[in-house]
Amino acid sequence: MKLYLVTREDLPAGQQAVQAAHALQEYNISFPDQAKCWHSESNTLALLATRDEPSLFQRMYRAERQGLPFAPFYEPDRGNELTAIAFGPSC
């Protein structure tokens, strides 16, 4: 059971790491029960990147259609662009 953090390849590596951390925090706040389950069952993270903001939106819409828990992060310092999403397991 993994928690996936997906950022954008068009962001510098340092920003990708920070945006992924923001998305993880959003997930922990939005889905406390799933976060606790994930943490106790595996605590395994996968950090991935997708091409750009439109492709990140596509992944979010797919998760929404499938009923999977996810938490997007919109960076206020970048005009509220979607910069990362945490996709969690269903516990």
C-alpha cells in the first residue's frame, strides 16, 4: 500500500519536492483516517512526476472518477497553479 505524490516535470527539482510535501500535508488533513491507516500499514511513499499542469489535472480527474482519495495542492505563489497531488490508498 503506497501513497503517491505526483508533481510536475516542468518545475525545478527543489520546487517539486516542496510541492509534494504540501500535497502530503493536504492529504493528511483531508483524509486523517486513511493517512493513519497508510502510516501504520506501510508508510511507503512513491514520488512521481508528470509532464505539466494539464497532465496533472488529467490524473486528478481520473482518480475522482474512480473514487480514489486524493488531495491536490494549488501554489498561491504561482497564481494558484496545480503543482502536486497526493493519491492515497483506500484503507
